[in-house]
Amino acid sequence: MEPKDYKVSRIDGDYAHLSDLSDGSDILVALALLPEETDEGVILHWENMVYTVINE
């Protein structure tokens, strides 16, 4: 899969709703899989099955 960038649109309990910046689609991801500093509005980069924060 190709690298993608997501914006954390909402945190709901143990899950984060991520919005794909390229096409606007939404996915649901467990917070345990995301970096500790993840919060609403943060931009995440996904590549090789790893999420990294690219802005806070």
C-alpha cells in the first residue's frame, strides 16, 4: 500500500476517527496503534504499517 496522510477528526473512547487527506474517506483506528501524542486535529502519516505525527 502507498503512504497516506490522515487528520484525526475525532477521538471516541479508545478509537480515533481518521480522515484521509487525499480523498476525504474516514477510517476508525484503535488509539493503541497510534503515537502517544495523537489528539484531535493532528496530522498523521501512515507508511509501512506505522503511524507518525507530522504536525501537532
